[in-house]
Amino acid sequence: MGASRYKLYSEHLLKKFGEKVYKLPVNLPGTCPNRDGKVGWGGCIFCDEEGSGFECLSNVLTIRQQVAKNKEFFRKRYNAGKFIAYFQAFTNTYLPFERFKANILDALDQDVVGIAVSTRPDCVNDRYLDFLYEVKENHGVDINIELGLQTVNYHTLARVNRGHSLAEFIDSILRIKKHGFAACAHLILNLPWDDLTDTVENAKILSALNVEYVKLHSLYVVRGTTLGDMFERGEFAVISLEDYVERVGEFLAYLDPSVVIQRLVGRGPKESLLFSNWGASWWLVKQRIEEYLEQKDIYQGNKFDYLNGKALK
């Protein structure tokens, strides 16, 4: 296979920092306003108790311990020299402000060149962003904010009990941009109530808002979640792998070619999965997507022609 047909995250980091950079997951004990009653109870119907941090070290370890242990692992395995501290699990900006500040400062290290903060669109606040701007200016680290959006279809957002709509996502992106940070949007392209039209609209909204990064996740279903119960009762069917691959192809075709793709497919916690990636490994799904792009001659941005007054062109 020749040159990549989409903008690779690894190549982007290499160009940006001059060498390979690896993300160090940081796991904090926390919760989410969609779990504790602030905006809702029980969380999103697909979310498990780990809050997406199942690949992290135990949150019993301090942040400095987690950073040190993960650095040691990546150094031995990949000969890595530069790192991004990735606050991955739960909603990190939902923490009390002083605790959030301390956590971010504890992750700073001479080899940490960036900080990625995972949060929700309804937990992006100017006070927290002002502090992150000070960290960026005083310590010279690159900062980006990762937002769980999942879909731009606000009807589907309500059905998955997301606790926010599209408006909050737009507001959060505008605030992040005002502070000069890059944003990464997480999307699930095969939610049961979305179709190919929603896939295309996902790409268009992210492009119109100048979102810099995107992570695609194929839906996984975890036992014990509301979605897992619905799956076991046969209340919805997951689309085929072929249909998912087609959706990814259309998404990439409509996406601004400058957007960096951090991930094409995700994976879930093995011990409690009811469904994940059609029983295939994540890299096999990724391979199928890349083969499809070749077959259909799709490059990222093939159909990126809809902004700046399309009807006047």
C-alpha cells in the first residue's frame, strides 16, 4: 500500500515535535455530571464503570507515579523520548478547580511535551481554560482538549442519554479555539439510531468548526450497561462490518483534509464485552478500512467542497 489516504496522527506528531511522541494515559478517580445527577443519572447508555479508562494504570497510583511507570514502559518498548500526558478516564474538567490545577501540574515533566485533557462539551469552562493557557505559556507544553461528542445527531444524543446536545459541543469548541488550543472530537459512526447521512454531517460539522483532530470508535457493547441490556434483549442490531467501513470512507471523503485522524477504530474491555469489532481484532478492521479506501479511490477530503458558499462556486 502506498502513501496514506488520510492524515496520520503519528506523522503529524513527528513533524510537530521532530521525533516520535507517545501518549501516557493518566487515570484519575472521578465521575461525570451525567452519572451523579448534575445533568443526569447513570451515564451514557454505552458507558461502563471504568469511564473509558480500562487501559490505564490503577488510579490508586499518584499522577507522578503513573507518568513515571508509563514512561519507563514506552522507553523500554519503543525507545521513546517525548510524551503527551493523556488525562483519559471520566470527565477531567468536572473535578473541583483546585484539584484539577494540581493534577495538571503533577503531570508536568521534562520529557512531557504535551497534555491532552479528556472531557465533555458541557464541562468546558473559561476558568479551566484560562489556567491551561497559563500552563502552556509558562511551561511551553502543547495542550489539546478531547471531547466526547459521539454524534452530531441531537436526537441520538438524547437516546443514548448523553446529557448534552450539539449546541454545547459547538460552544465548547468556540471557547477552546478562543484560548488557542486544538480540539479532538470522539465519534461513534455506528450508533444504532444513526445512518450514513449522520456520518456525512459529522464530517461537515467538524470541518466547519475547524476541529483539528478526530478519533473514530466503532461501537462496542459492554455487559451490565443499559445498551448491553438492550443488546441482549434484541432491541437493536449493530450494522455490518462492511457498512461500518463504508461509513468511515464517506466520513473521510467529506472531512477537511487538514484534520488529523488519531484513530479509525476503538476497542473495549475484553472481560465484559458482548460485542466489539465484529469479533475481529482492531487492526484487522483498520486494514479493511484502508483496503476500502484504495478500492474506491477515496482520499480524505475528496468531497470537501461544501464550505465558503458552495452554491457560488
